[in-house]
Amino acid sequence: FRWVRPLHSVLAVFNGKTLSGGIDLNGGDMPFGNTTCGHRFLAPGAFSVTGFTDYREKLSAAKVMLDPADRRRVIEEGLSAQAKHRSVSVKADPGLLDEVTGLVEWPVPLIGLIDPAFMELPPEVLTSSMRAHQKYFSLETPDGKLAPLFGVVANMEAADGGERIIAGNERVLRARLSDAKFFWDQDRKHSLASRAPALKEIVFHAKLGTLDEKIDRVQALADTLTDYVDGADKDRVRSAARLCKADLVTGMVGEFPDLQGTMGRYYALHDREHEDVADAIAEHYSPLGPNDRCPTAPVSVAVALADKIDTLVSFWLIDEKPTGSRDPFALRRAALGVIRLIVENKLRIPLRTLFAAARDNMPGIASEDGDDVLDSLLDFFADRLKVHLRERGVRHDLISAVFALGGEDDLVRLLSRVDALEGFLGSDDGANLLTAYKRASNIVRIEERKDKTSYDGAPDAAAFAADEEGALY
């Protein structure tokens, strides 16, 4: 029996009476009881309960807010009111709000100050540092800029109105941001390009080589993709591909991994790289999910596609495919990312040709059955496309019908065919055709059962006796 924290007691009451028995622990039995405790600082004493209503009311009196929805509301309304008083607003962060709601029993929202010396840091650095390490909320000015303030939720009522709690959190944040400023200053002493060789020391996958080798492949594939992405300058695409992972070896990304790409953009701009190159470095990981923004800038699109397609083809070649719910390398997400990049930018790209180009970039990895591997990957894309379309409300059997034509790897044309088929089947002619087809299929099925044979061969035109047969054929 495992529990997230050491067990001290088990409250088990039914119909006003304590249940008999207990829980068998490694150190002995822990019997059921009818007592519990309140807030460990504000009301630590034990008390007995007779039922759920009694339990909830006594916990509230003992400074424990039982319902998460109540705690969430207190946090939201408390922070918003204090922010409004300072003419700022709380930056929306549902994930952090959920997390903090689960961390406190008696939420007391407070607002502290960020030392002005740290406001020169990129806003993403400030937000990441406050959010990831301290669980602080960011605040914004009316024009959308980061305000020199942060929201913190204490689990304690203080006699001084929280002044000492705020001061303590300001001190902790000051130390954390001092580290971030040190990394920011140190990282900019070296160009992003000078860091790229260090990727030779990072293994991407034991069977797929280092990150430097992956970048070589991504750069070659991105160069190929410029033929299909209008406006993608070859030189900028190659530069962005070469630099897109270089920020992984910076001090800032080592401390704040969620800033990979983002910091690469800042460092590239500092090195006076072209803005298209800097943006592509930041955007090549996108889209990360169905709600993430999809890149539209040509250089960003080319590099993002190259990175994802290289990952998919390389893992397919070493037979590391998703199985059931297991997808350790996020290949389903990568495939959906490729689909969104192509579809939302209306790119006319032959997927199989690109898969073959990616395979040819890794001769030491490609297996003898490389063509079968590419066919398998296309089938995987068909499944992912069904998921993508189902989320758009399109029937999955329509895309199955279009894929059944075979040889279709242009997603834009494929989706146009799906739309055309959907429109036709929604018309009277389409409905009539389906009715006739079902009737004919049923007749053939009955005859097959009677004759104990299968009529699945090609029609023999020489055997047609009526003009209608020829017209139907």
C-alpha cells in the first residue's frame, strides 16, 4: 500500500459510526477513526466528525477549504482584485491556477514587487522563473507588457496582512532572478554559432547519433523543402536549421529548459542574425499541440517541417514506432504537427518524396526494406489525419475512401477530395448513388452465399447484354 505522504490517520465514518478495521501498513495496522485535523499552523488540533456535512463545516472552521472550486475562486478573485487596485491584470494561466489550487488549504492571495534591475531580462525568462520554480503569477500592464509585480498565494493568514510573507517571497525571487541575469549576461558573450559544435557531445538517440548529426540531416532536408515552401530563402533556411538547437547548450536553457527556442531567438537577434532566422529558431518546435499556434513564416515552416519529418523517418527506420498508448518520442504529436504545417499553410508537398529524401540523408541507418518503412509511415499519417479531421467534424470513412484510391500523399489535394466527396454525398445524387450501391452489394452478397463463391473479379464487358450495363460500367 502506497501513499504520497506518510499516513497519520484514516477517517472512515458511515451513518454516524466509525467503521471497524483499518489499513495494513508495513509498520503495522492503522485503525479507522472518526477524527481529523485542521490547518497545521492555524488550527492544528484534532476534532471528531459524525458525517460529511459535519466534516466540511468543522474543516472550514479549522482553516481548511475542502472544495477545490472554492479555493480556485478565492485565488482568482483575490489576485484580480489586488491587481485591479494597481491598474494591472493577472496573466491568464489555467495550468498554474490548477496547480496552486492543489497546493494550498487556506489560500491568501498577495502581490509582491519585482526588483527593477531584473526587468531588462526577456519577459519569458521572468515568467518561466516565477512560474516553474516559485509558482508565482505574472501580471501585465494595460498594453500587454509584463508588470514589475508578481502574484503569490500564501497558505497562511498573517497578523501583519502578509507583509513579511511578501518580503520573504521577494527575497527568494531576487535570488532566483540574479541567477537568470547571470546566465543572460554570460550567454551573450558567445555567439550562437560558436555553440553549435558542442551539439556533437549530446546524443540524440543511441541508434541515431548525436544532435549535431541530426542537425546535418535537418539542414539538408530543410534545403530540399525550400522548393515546396514559397518564399523560403535557402540561405536563411540553412542558417536557421544549423542554429535551431544551439541554445540547448546555453546556461539559460540549462536552467530553464522550457525556454529552448525562445532563448535561441534572443541570442540570434543579439548576434544580428536575420529576423527570419531568429523567428525560425523559436518556432521550429511548433506546433506542440492542437491549441498551439502554427508557424506561417516560410523559413520557420521549412525548418519546423524538416525537424519533425527527420524525427519521424529516423525513428521509423530503427523500428521505434508508437504502440498503443506508448509514444515516448512524441511521434504522434510530430505527425500532427506536420499535418497542421502543411494543411494550414496550403503547401503542395509530396510526402513520400520528402520521406525518401529524409531516408537518403541517413544511409548508415536506412534498412533494406526502406520502401516498406515509408509505406508504413504513410499509413501512420493516414491514421493521424483521420484524428485531425475527426476533430474538425469530418467523417473518418470519407478519408478512408479517398486513401483507398492509393498513391495520394499530397495532403492539400487529399483534403480537397474529402471535401468534394462530402459535398457530393450530401447531395440528392450522392444519396441515390449510395442507395443503389448498397442494394447492388446486398444482391451480390446474397448470390455469393447461394453460389458459395466470391464475385470480386473485374467485370467482363463482352458479357453485357443491355445498354444500361455498359452505361453503368
